[in-house]
Amino acid sequence: MQNKTLNGSLMVLGAAMLWGTTGTAQSLVPHQISAYWIGALRLAVSAAFFAVFVFGTEPRSRWQQDLRRLAWPEVVLAGACIAGYNLAFFAGVKANGVAIGTAIALGSGPIWAGVLQWLLTRHIPRPAWWLGTLLAVAGGTLMVLGGSADHAITLHGTLLCLAAGLGYAAYTVLNQRLVRVASPATVTLGVFSSAALVALPAARLLSGPLFASASDWLLVGYLGVVATGVSFLLFSHALRWLASATAVTLALAEPLVAFSLAVLVLHEQTTPNAWIGLGLVLAGLACVVGAEIRDSKRPASRSA
């Protein structure tokens, strides 16, 4: 069980590494379409990726059986959570700025996940998990803000970012239930297809008609296949072996990767607070992984 827990932790960290490339990719590839269209199209492209992956790698009898097993109301709800996360996050970032918006959305996710886990399973994460989460959230916030205090915060922007964190946490809890009855690939196909069906009309409503250049499609292709498709496939596999709250906390490695790429690739200036934040994230993730491995030795205490 310990090996599975460690493998699951590494899968989430791998997914976070891919998520962390999103900002750098958008900086390197010029694009004109709105953030709403980017968010919606990457969901559509990822759904197509999952379809190719499932139908190309799994026997027909397997994925047909999985499709019958799935609780489709939960699949649709998980898809709505992912779509809601995308739309609320981009709207919140537009209102509060990238730094504040990202800090609130990513920082609130683990807290929401811990609360949802307690409400649904009555399993309260261990003190080591809370300590690790606190360190990782604080560190991620320092890294995202970069030590600058010159940020405007609006109430509606903050609520939107909190809603984004809740949507991501709720998706994780629902997805964990789904991957216990069907293969992670089939689950992600159903969830992201549902999310795309919600997000595409919403993007049209919020941003108007789609006008995309070749560079726009290059960016969307990378975000959809690699930064969303491959990453969420890893994340869904990991949920078979990790508590949902732990998976959400480990995903806080994302700003660590984004920070490293910003320094190494984009040559952005850093502050001492950002480096302190990096250390706090690493310490927090180590605490969470350690708590999860210790918890795996007690099967009766594992979360549902």
C-alpha cells in the first residue's frame, strides 16, 4: 500500500508539473483570443484526447462496461465543477489580477477539499496534513504574489476565486468516487466531455464569436493535450490511492513549477519572499506526503 501511495503522490506531482507550464506556454505563444475561449477550447481538446486514448488503448468490452457502470449524474456534476472552475477562475483573475486571483483559488482548494472530505466521510485529515497544507498554501501565496503588496482586491473577484477553488475541490472528491468503479481514462472522457459542453456555450456568451489564429490553435492544442489531457489522466489515476484532500494539496506544486519556469525560461525577476515561499511549499508537500504514507498503514482510517 505504501508503494501505491508513493506512486499516487508522484503522479499528482507530475500532473502539477504539467499544470505549471500553462503560464509559460501562454507567454511564449502569442495569442489573441480571450481567456474564456482558451479555457473552453482546452476542455474540448482534452475531451478529444481522452476519446482517442480510451478508444485506442482499451478493449471495446472494457470501455463499454465502464460506461455502463458510471453514475452519470455524478459524471455530469463533476464536469460542471471543472467548467465552473475554469470560468470562475478566469473571471476572478480578471477582477483581482493574476497574482491575487491565483493565490486565492489555489490556496482555498485544499481547505475546501478537507472540509468536503470531512462532510462526506467524517474523516478529518491528520494534524500533519493540516500543517503541510498550511505551509504549502502560505508558500504558494508568497511565490504567486512575488512579495508585492500593490494589488487591488474586489469582493466579487474574491468570491469568484473562492468558487473556483470549491469547484476544483468538488471535482476531485467526485472524481475519486468515479475512478473506483471505472477506469480513470473513461472517467476523464465522460467528465471533460461534459465540461466542454458547458464551457463552450458559456465562452460564446461571455466573449462573443471565436476568431482564432494558427498560434491560438497551437497554444490550445498544447494546453488541451499536455497541460490538461495528460495531467488530469495522471491526477485521476492517483485518486485511486490518495485521499482527495491530499491530492489537492500536492497539486500546490503547480506554482513551484510555474515559478521555476518563469525564472529559468522567461528570466523574470524574483524577490526574497518568493524564494521563502518555495521553501515553504517544499516543506509542506513533504509533510503531506509523509502524513499520507503513515495513513496508508491504517486501512481502517482511510478516507472514502
